[in-house]
Amino acid sequence: RAAGGGGGGGFLDRTQVHLHIPEGATPKDGPSAGVAMTTALLSLSLGTSVLDDLAMTGEVTLTGKVLPVGGIKEKVLAAQRAGVTTVVLPDANRRDWGELDDKSRAGLEVCFASHYADVFDVAFPMHAGKLSTFAREISHPMKAAGAKKPRVPRKA
């Protein structure tokens, strides 16, 4: 059973995930998909799909802070063409949103995020406000289950 009562076969209960996508063989302009990848993993763990008309972008740090990304205009236009009605953008990209013309913003609701908890509440409204509980269960499954930490023998 995954943390929060979902599907995923308990994958995140048994595994700590650190997803690092460095600049390398595949050139990239930035880690724009961080919040989307985090959301996909949580969707698996919770057994809850994210709405089809939701798009998101932003880098996410190990502590959950959502950082700004480039190409907001292009991403918003692509979302609009795909029939998206709600976009989640980093709070630090608020100025980029404000610089878009009315036609580019038409029909879109924007939610700004400074921490992944903000993204979580939009992506999983049925679990809004519960991220800290799930994060503790996922980060420390042994504590959540009441198990004792295995004893590591000391070297003499």
C-alpha cells in the first residue's frame, strides 16, 4: 500500500527517490520538468490521476522550493493549444506571466508556486494540505509504520 492509500504497489514506501537530471549528452535549457516529474511520482504513489487540463513547469529543489524556468511564453502557448485550462508556474516567473498579452492568457487560470506544496494542492485537490503527512510517510516509512531502525554494528 502506497503512502496516502493509493496504488503504485508501495513503491515509494520502499524506495527513496532522488531524480537528478544533469546537463549531459542531452542538451536542455533548464530543469523545467522537475515539478511535473515529482507530480507523476506522487500520482503513482497516491493512485490518483492528475486532471487532463492541468499543465505545470518549474524546477524543484531537494527541499521542495520551486525555482524559475525560461520559455514561459512558449510553454503557455503550447498549453493553450493543448486545451489546458490551468497552468502552474513558479512564483518567480510571475513577471513573465504579466508580460504576456491578453490573447496568450485567454482561457487560462494560473497558479503560482513557491514551494512544491503549492503545486501538490493544485494537482491533488482531494489531498490538499496533506503533503507534509505524505512526505513524512514516504521519507520515513519505518517511522510511519512504527518500526525500529536497524542496528548497525560498530567497528572495534
